[in-house]
Amino acid sequence: MRAALMLVVLAACDPIWGVHAQIRDPNSRPVEDATVAVACPDGSDSYGSMAVHTDQTGAAQLGGLGSIFPVGCDIFIAKPGFKTQRIRYSDICPAGANDCKRVFDYDLILEPL
């Protein structure tokens, strides 16, 4: 029991960043298999590959270790037949990396082409 409690406490202290997204179409139906990605400028490959697909409920989660959201990286949501959405780093962290949340929750509607 004590070991399990320590694991929970340590996990709660881990510095992580994350994106939680719920993707729907204009009729509020979940959009399955949309790609949710954090894409960084050329030369910022230190964050690795960061893309997931939404599940049947339109939900997706991605993240990684780090005390800040990846600096300069944008969030993209894309699926064939829909307009791609881009959320720019400057909108995510308008005051810069030192005053930026680490976890973001989005409820987005993808518009058909």
C-alpha cells in the first residue's frame, strides 16, 4: 500500500505537458480518425513525433515530459474532407514560455471542405 501511495505522489509531481481535444463536426457528431499533432519548426526535433488520432468518440490526448509546452510548436487538427485547423504557439502562449500553461483542453468543430 505504501509503495502504491508513493507512486501516485511521484506521478503527480512529474512535469508534463499535454493536449486534450474533443473533435466534432458541425452537427456535433464525433470525428473519428482525425489527426491531432503538435508540430515544431524545422530544427526542433528534440520533442520527437507528436501525433495521435481521435477515437470513435472524437477524443484525443497527447503529451510528453517537460515543464513547459514545446516552445514554438503549433497544434494541428486535420482529416481528409475537412478544413485543417491550426492553433499557433503565439495564441497558446501569448506571454511566452515562462507564463504558459502546460495542459490545454480543446473542444473543436471541424468544418467540411
